[in-house]
Amino acid sequence: MKRFNKYREMIRPFDIILMTVILLASFVPVAVFAWQQAQMPEAPPGSTVYAIITINGVEIDRFALYEGAEVLVTYTEADGLVGRQFNIVEVDGERVRVQRDNSPDQIGVNMGWASRPGQVIIVLPHRFLIHVIEEHPPDYEDEIFIPF
């Protein structure tokens, strides 16, 4: 206890306030990201959500995500992967995930399900990417704000 008394004398009240403010400020990015995800607009009527599968930047497959869709596809070197790499992609209704792969860290598998436009699942060692996008009907016009 005598060792800590020396350090306790070095801490001032303003130090505690400063450390508390810094600690609370470190959670601001998490709150902003959560708020931004909650504010994502609903899909307009007639739009379709797709899961795009790319390997080495080349689109390999495109799956429409809708209620009742069930697909299980295995991607191997025949699809553009190198050597003995493989990825098993599962589409279950309105969501998609990497069910299994043989990458060392299993990051793609641990990312879980993706269902909202803009979400991405990446398996970096395999250069494998699943990107969820939304396509609007041809007569849909985005409201674009151009500040002039």
C-alpha cells in the first residue's frame, strides 16, 4: 500500500475529470454509428435487395433476398478462388451469410448475417466479398439535395 500512496498524491481532481471526459468521449463513435444505422430509410415499394458475390473484384453471383429464398452455394477454385480455398454461402429468406470457409481467422463466418443494403461480408485471404445492395424500380427517382 505504501507504493500506491506515492502515486495517489500525484493525481489531482482535474485529472479525474479529464479522464472521465475522455472515457465518455470514446463512446461517441459507437453512439453515432448506432444512430446512423437506425435512421436508414425503408426500401421504397417495388425495390429489390440483392446479395452480390464477388471474387477478386469480379461478380460471380447475384441473389435476390426475399421471403422464402433458400440457397446454399459452395465457391471453390473453379469460381476463381486459389488452391484449396472454399466458401459456403447461405441465403435464408431476406438475409445472407458465409456459413463456412477455410480461412485462418474465420472473420467472414463470425460477421454473421447481412440483410440491409450497404452491409458487407469480407473474407480477405480469399478476396471474397458479399455486398448487399438495393435496386430501385425504373420509375423511382432519388431525392438528391444539391447545395447551390
